[in-house]
Amino acid sequence: MDDFISRAAAIKEIMEDAGCDFCGLKIAGCCLSCSAGKKIIRIRQMPAADVRPVVRGQWEPCPILDDARDKFYKCSVCRVVTSVPHGQNIIERKPFCNCGANMNQREERKKECAE
């Protein structure tokens, strides 16, 4: 899976590393007197990815709502309530809330730690 970065942060880092603040040849935010300017132009020309920050949440049990057939849970992000039949794992059944929150928080953290 690709890593996504901030274009502005990457350009700022290149400019700081090249000493662009002291160059004096800046035109429209960058110059072409060194390789830094060319790198900045290439970064600006790259297509932007359609990404959004990952929202992580968890299903919180709502035992007061449980009935003979279903167990109820609410999303820790949007607070919406959902249910699954007794005996079924909520995370396997609904790994994402309707609001888009990733409910596999524990499993994702285990994967990140293993890498």
C-alpha cells in the first residue's frame, strides 16, 4: 500500500534542506538555480491522490438494549447504534461503521507493530 504525504510539507522540507530562504532567487515560491527548484516543480506537477484521514473507532457494547435475538453496539465516533445476532463477532460482521470509521483498531495496531 502506498504512503501518502502532504505536498506542502514535502516542498517545505526540500526548501529548508536547500536553504531556499536565504537564496534570494525565489520566483513564485521557488527558483530554478539549483536542483531544489526542479524537484519542487516536479512535486507540484504530480497528480494529487484522492485520500482522506483514517478515522478509527470501536464498537461499544450497549447491554441495556440487548434482546433475545441481537446484541447491540454503538460507534465510538458517531454514536450510532447497530446490532448483530448473538454469537456473531461484531468486528467480523461490521468492520466499518456507516460513518466510515475503521473498527478494526486492535487488529490494525497489531499489524503496524509487526511491521
